[in-house]
Amino acid sequence: MYLLKALESLFFPNCCAGCGRQLNFAKQSICLNCLAILPDTNFVSQPENPIEKIFAGRLPLAAAYSQFYFTRSSAIQSIIHQLKYKGNKQSGIDMGKLMGLAIKDSGRFSNIDFLIPLPLFPEKEKIRGYNQAEILCQGIAEVLQIPVERNLVLRTRATATQTHKNRLERWQNVHEVFAVADPQKPEGKKLLLVDDVITTGATLEACGNSILSVCNAELYIASLAFAMQ
Ligand SMILES: [Zn+2]
């Protein structure tokens, strides 16, 4: 059996999602070196942080944060690429766990009732095979012991690509494309919306406002990374 494992690691080495170096432990997805240098924002425990400022006046939030700064040609870019395009779900679960620990420590996101992954358009999810935000939710849920509601919010039509659009165009582009399947369920609850990367926040804004248009809920937002404009 060990020989089989040894052969397997020879032909299918378990590599770090951040730097590509071979890992020594089967269950690990990111090496300690990469974990140590990931650019933490520390927004989680910081009120009025840049993420909360993005949504100010656009979507009422109890608290919001991104775990890391998105930097180019870096471990975090590679991890997100692995999660979105290479089927590396374990890296997403591990990043989610890390977010769960930060959220737990902060005390600003207490008593959340449900985790809601920002839904992808169904066609896109079918092609990818999964929703990366849902993978992050799995990791967060493991730490916080909160249920993930994957079918509560639905994306009702495709949107054109967001690239080369300004903030207003992006907002119009994604406006009213989300629907809440069962508005009774989130009524009076605290919901944590989760996404992989926040850039302008337009999609999360549209999703959050769609939820608030059908029920009274308290919204929180968490993302793995923040890509500054
Ligand atoms: Zn690494």
C-alpha cells in the first residue's frame, strides 16, 4: 500500500496551490511558507475598513471584510487561480477554514445563521463543476459550525463580461439578476454572503439588495481577497 502511495506521489505530486512546490503531507494544500507570506488585510476586526467603505450607501451591512489583498504574480493569485480554474477544491476549503478562524476571533461576525455563497450563473457552475464561493463556505462552515444555504439565492440570468465596464455599468449589468427562492427562510436572520474576490463589489451589492428587497435580514460580507482598483 505504501508503495502505491509512494508511486502516486511520484506521478501525481501534491503541490502547493501558492508556489507549486511539492508538499510533504497529503492533506495539506498550501505550504507553510506561502501561508506565512499571504498579505493579510486585518480588515476582519477593523470597523469602517475599505471593504465596508465600498458598500457604504449602496448596501446596508452589519460588517464586511476581505481576508487578503489580491496581488499579482503572487501566492494568493495562484491559489485563486487553482481554486477557480484548476479544480483545486482543497485549497478553497483550507482558505475557508482560515477565514472561519479569523471571523471567529474578530467578534464582529457573531451569531450568523446562514452562510450564502454568491451564486454563479447555473451554466457557468455546470461547466466548472462547482461554485468556488461554496467551496470557501464549506471551510468557513467547518470552523464556525453554521449551515451553508446553497440554493436560497439563485442567479436568474447570465450577465455580459464585467471587464471594460465602469462601476455604474457593472451595477446595471448585474442588477436584478438574483432571486431568493424562499424569502421566509432568511427573515429576521443574520446572513454571511461569501465570494472569492471583491473588486468593485457590484455583484455582491446586487445580490445583497435582492435579498433585502424580499425580507428583513442582517447582512454580512466576507471574501477571500480584495483586488484594489
Ligand atoms: Zn507554497
